[in-house]
Amino acid sequence: MKQVDVLVIGAGQAGLAMGYYLKQQEVSFALLDASDRIGNSWRNRYDSLVLFTPRKYSLPGMPMPGDPNGLPAKDEVADYLEAYAKRYSLPVQLQTQVISMTKTSQSFLLETNRGTYRADKVIVATGPFHTPFVPGFASGVPNEIYQTHSSAYRNPGELRDGPVLVVGAGNSGAQIAAELSRERQVYLSAGSDLHFKPQYILGKSIFWYFDLFGFIQADTGSLLGSWLKKQPEQIYGLELKSLMADRKVLLKPRAVGTKENRILFENGTEAEVSNIVWATGYRSDYRWIRVDGAVDSQGSPVHRGGVSPVSGLYYLGLPWQSSRGSALLGWVGRDAAKQAERIRLS
């Protein structure tokens, strides 16, 4: 059995930021990650993925190389995270899948595929995106239509000839639809109205303005934070809006079913396609946490600002954990610093 003072689950951007601050304390700690290489959660996304936040918004202590105002590609972010762990000699244990976590009166016990760990404190930094989600009717889509989730999609060459339907109009769906529209007819299914924001205003990233005016740091319990949480998801960049205006991407309402080789939409219209890309997001999976009070009846983490009611248990990198920026690369370090200070004082 391996024993440490603090165990961090996940060595993505949140876990590495946590490691940066723990390194400054006189505690023994380790970061466990199921992947075989740091940054693979980014490397394994679609080839054309580009962040919507500039390089200047990076992890504490080490700026991302390149133009600070430019947008990094996904492999660039992956390499940056790997270099970050190396620079600070963070004790990352790769290929280590946590199977279960229980708690005794004194400590946490974590069973992994590489043995048992005991820790006084645990920070769950796995993020909220665990299991790709597709609607139930996807199982009834005929074999003639090629299907893939955005988590598995890499580039247009994987798809069959013919029209494609992208289901889900978040930023990933918007980027994929724009890419595919260069070669074929694209339908984009959105469950609600689309809201666009430019990536740059007067030469500065829109996130520079968000940061300046306190939108990113707004506390979840503040009036501004409460208002921001009610706002619809924004699509950053205006390329898709232009493509829709030129009818290179045709907007459709929510997809609700299939009829032979046609997709049915909630307004009664149909579309005949050869491919579907499900950009429908993910579901969280915390079933490995077997500690009373750690998750609610829906399986979601119970916390206040990332602090669990279970003594010694913390979360990091969750959307709106403490503010709008809690799950973003450039701002997760702020929550990590808070958690490190709580650990130091406990």
C-alpha cells in the first residue's frame, strides 16, 4: 500500500494546477491519471480543435509559449501540459485508474489497477466530462448512416460521402459543422437559439474584456454570478453565423427520431443524411466514489466552492465551482490556490 498526505485524482489542467501549489507545501502527494500520457484528453480530440481562450490564460507559474493573444491548437495545449508537469517535477502516476474510493475514520482508501493508496486528503480533479452522451434514439439509426460522437471524431476523412448532420450546437458542434461545410452539405441541429460572440474586439480577446470587467471571477453566489449562470451558452467566433447566412450550414431544431434513412426534427421537418456527428456532450460518472455524503442521489458532487461536507475531500475543475472560470485553463489555478490554502490550514 502506498501512503501520501494528499492524493490528486486526475492530471489534466486542474490536477496539474493543484500539484503546482502542493509542491510549495511540506506535504507528500501524488497525482493519479488513467491516461498513458499527460495531455491526452486534448490530443484525442478532433484534429482542428482550437481553444477559444488565448495563450495568455494559462496555468500558474508558466505561460504558454507563442503569441499571448493567439488561440492555441489542441496538441499545443497537450504539449504545454506535459511540459508543465516536467518543469515542476510533479509526481504524476500515469496508467493508474481509480476503481473505488472509500473512507475510514482516519483516511481515504483508493483501490486502483496498480495497487492501493491511502491518503489523508483527496482532491478529485477529473473534471465533469467522463462518458460521451447520445440520445436514446441513436440506437435506432440505420446502419446506412455513419455515426460518431464528437469525442471520437477526428476529421472529415472518416465520414462517408454525402450530407452530414451535426447534433448539438455548443462550441465543439459549431467548429465541427464549420469544418465539414467546406466539403459537403451540413445540417446543424440545435435544441435552443444560438448566441454568438466575437472572439476579438478591437484586437483584444473577448476574454480580456470578461476578465477586466469581472465576469470570469464573479462568485457563484453574487448577483453578477447568478445572472451569468442563467445566460445561454455562447458560441465564440462568427464563422458559423456567416456559414448559416450563406446557407452552407442549414440550422434545424432538435432531432427527435429517425424514419428509414431520414432524421426527424421536433418541428416536423426531415433531413436525409449519410452521417451524424453527435456533439451532444458528456455525462459525469462518479460511481467510483463510495463515500457517504460525497455525491447526491443523481451522482453529482456535493460541495460548496469545491469543499465537500466529507472532511478531507475536495473537488477542482468543475464548471461554476466558484466562478465562471473554474473549469477554464486560464482560471482553474485560482481555485487550486484556494484549495491548497485550505489544505495547508486544515
